[in-house]
Amino acid sequence: MGTPSEQEQPSIVYEWKDTSHSLAENIVGFVTGIVLAAFGLAILRAIGAVTGGTAGLSLLLGHLTPLGFPVLFSLVNLPFAVLAVLQRGWAFTLRTALAIVCVSLMSAWNAAVLPLADFPPLYGVLLGNLICGVGLLVLFRHGASLGGFNIVALVLHDRTGFRAGWTLMIFDSCVVLLSLTVLDWPMLLLSALGALVLNLVIALNHRPGRYIGH
């Protein structure tokens, strides 16, 4: 028998069923992540910035092709679907596919109905990426993602423990560098800063050892 103070210490041992998310919690989390990510991307799209990941790559391609963001975002994510099925299972893949479609449609709707172009560039880049980062974090914690580099980052995290945020930062640096072809230097630097903010949100917070809800 331990001392009373020892008995009051919280245990790090927990039951999976006691800490898993309920269906209602997963639905609310899923919707919350979609709304946040879509709003953040709509801000970035409205001010002409890019960010990391396949969302950023889609925004970049939007400068080069006549295709809209919803179409580009869906097409860019298709090649990663196989990896998602093989490494994370069908449930994760289907939730991710649904999230991609919803974010694509909702970000376009946000851009059409909200005066997002009025955001000052610096504020818009920082706010848009911060909101996107929180949205991605919520989706991760409820068994989904926005596909693409997110899937690669989560698989590496599962296999090696290397934080998803750092993996995304590597990929996102490449996307921002590609933006040299379409952005001027001020917006490029702002986009790089914004991508850093987004990935710091994920790197510092996506740590399952600190979070016991599944």
C-alpha cells in the first residue's frame, strides 16, 4: 500500500474504451476540423498566398491553370489514396476523402460569400495558417486528415515517432519554393512564414502521448 499522497497520483495507465471518442464526439470534431480548415484556406486564397501541403500545392496550381481550387485539391490528393488505404485502413481513407471534398466545397463557398480579400496580407497569412493548423490538428485527433502530405506525415509518425509537423514542414518548404514561379518576393516570404506557423501548430500539439482521447 502506498502513502495517501502516492495513491492520489494520477495513473498514466488507461483503458482504451474509457478514453476513446464517441460517435457524436467524432462527428463534432470532424465538422469542426473541416470548418476551420476551409475558412483558413479561403483566407489564404483570397489574399493570393499559398501554404504547405497539397492544399498549398492546389493554391499554387490555381495560379497556373484555369481549374478551380475544389477540382485541383481533389485531383492532387488522388495519388495518396492508395497509401492511405494500405497504411491507415479504409475507415481513415474514407473519412479523409470526405474531409477533402467538404473542405474543397466549403472553402470555395466561403470565398464567394465572405469579404476575405479585405484582410491585410500579413494578418491574413498568419491567421489563415493558424486556423488551418488547428483544423488539421482536430481532424488528426478524430481519425481523418486532408490527404496528401498529411498521410505521409502520419504514417511516418506511426512507424518512427518522427513528429508529423516536422515532416510536413519539409514538404511545405518545397511547395513554398515552387511558389517562386508565381509569387512576388513579399508574398513568398509571407507564405513561408505562414507555412511555418501552420506546421509549428501541428508539431507542438500532435503528440499522442499527451492526449488520451482516440
